[in-house]
Amino acid sequence: MRTDLINTRDRLLSFLDAETSDALSYHFWNSDIQIKHNESYERIEANDKQVILHLQSGKKMQADVLLYANGRTGNTQALNLQAIELEADTRGQIHVDQNFKTAIDNIYAVGDVVGYPSLASAAYDQGRLAGEAILNGGNVRNLINHIPTGIYTIPEISSVGKTETELTEEKVPYEVGRAQFKYLARAQIADTRVGSLKLLFHRETLEILGIHCFGERASEIIHIGQAIMEQKDQGNTIEYFVNTTFNYPTMAEAYRVAALNGLNRLF
């Protein structure tokens, strides 16, 4: 079935690592999904047979079904917040402090309603931390520094830490290590050869700065790297993956392959 995807920006999921975004675009195209970037709709016309989308650029598109995605907003419009003099912004989100306390001392908020990172996994932990703050009069713990993102496209995408664009803008000297899934024995056995793992690390300290995974079970694979990134005191460096013996064959072996690939790029 042909699908047309209208994107208001210049590339898909612009917050992602650029290579990962490009890989997703390629696989969408390969699945007969046509992407039109930098386009916005002007109006929608419907009749008994089809939907006609009129774009601001003057183009018209016909389809059987139209799905409009506008992101996530806080579900606060029916809460009558003005009655307690609590305000939400234009996206229905409420400002909170580090303890998830709102401008009202005895009211706390967590989840999508407080904005970033707007992830179910983070909301679960935010609720626990807010509960501790309520009981203890203040929070003694915070969310972890490196919260992973999982995007359940086909193939999956998952990342944690910085992107190459961010590191370049921050003038951080970094290097890249890559592992292609098609060269891993486990991927060949399972016939899931599409995808890759990319490690970004500091050229001098070898600290892991970002991990980007594209492919089958990417949202599971990412947690191996996330765990090492959080080990600041024990040493968060790419050398961990070089010096660790992984089960064979496994997808986890991609970390060792990517680490060796990255270290070989240093001079």
C-alpha cells in the first residue's frame, strides 16, 4: 500500500542522529512510503470517496485515509486549573521544579504534562521521585542523566546521549565507532541484518558521549551502552567494550565491534 508522509521539517525526526534519520528515510522509501519535506497543509477536503489534502505550496494529494499527527500536549484543559491559580502553557504543560512541585506547594505533576522527556519510562520514575519528595519534604534523588529514547518504527530506532551535530556545535573532539548488523553472526542467523550501532566517544578521554542504534530490537540493545555511560565513578570509556568478553553469537557483540572500529580511527 502506498503511503505519502508530509513532513513540515527538512528531514525526518530532526532531533535524531542525522545518519539514523537518513537510514529511516531510505527504508521508508524502500517500503513505498513517499516523503515530502518542508510542506504544510492549507486545508483538507473530503467526500464520499476520498480525502484531498491541499498543501501551502499549491500541491494537492488524494488518499483513502488521512492521519494527522500533531505531537503530544498536556491533558489539562478540563482540570479547571485557574480555580487554584495554576497556569498551563499553550501546549497544556505545567512548570515544575526539580522535585516536580508546581507553583502550588502541595501540588505535584509528572509525565507528559511537564514536558521533556515525555516518555512513559521517565514518567514512571518521575512519579516515584515526586512521591519521595512529598514524603521527605524534598527530593534526594534525580532522574538519570542519560534517558534513552525508543522509536518503534520498522526497523526500530533508539539512542542515548549526544548526537554528532550537538558535539560539533559544542566543539567537543569526538570520534565515531560503527558496527553493521549484517556482519554479526547473530544477525545473520536471525536474518535481521538491517541496522547498525554507532558509538560517539571523546578522542582524548575515550568517554562515551552518545550511542545510536538502528535495527531490530534497537530499544533493547541501547541499554547495554546506557548502563556503561552511567558508570562515571567506575570509568565510562569505550575501552570497557574492548576488554569485555561477550557471548557469541549475540547482538551485544556489536558494542565490541563498534568500539574496536572507533579506536582504530584514532591516530
